[in-house]
Amino acid sequence: MDSYTLKKHKETEELHLFLGRFNPPNSEYKCTSQSLSLCEKMASSDSAGNKFACAAEQEARSKCAEIGRGVCGVCVSSLYTTY
């Protein structure tokens, strides 16, 4: 199952979403996170910390909506993409 982490860029303070996967129960970490944001404009190594981590899709949508314009629009739009 997919998980989402919202990271803050250490220089620009922009917020970007990172896709990951939930780990099995009893793992050291609850989820993983890819090295590039969904928009591919931020690397995880440029992070100044997380606003939230390991959120399911609906929870990520809600939290991003609460934060508002500070979240990268391209990253947020990926939460609403239909395939």
C-alpha cells in the first residue's frame, strides 16, 4: 500500500510530497520514502524535516488541504490523478 510523506525543502521552505510504501508490522520504520518528490523537483537529501510522514492517500489529501498553498501544486495534483 502506498504511503505519502510531506517534506520541507531546507532552502526554499517549499513543501513536497514523496511517495513510499508501508512496511510490514514490527518493522523498524513504519514506511519508506522515495528519493525524489512526486514532481521530481526536490531530493529527500534537501529536506529540513517532515510535516507529516506515512500517511495513506486520503489522509495526505486532507493534510495537504489544511496546509494549503505552501504545498507544491504539482505534487498535490498527483494525489488526484486517475489512471
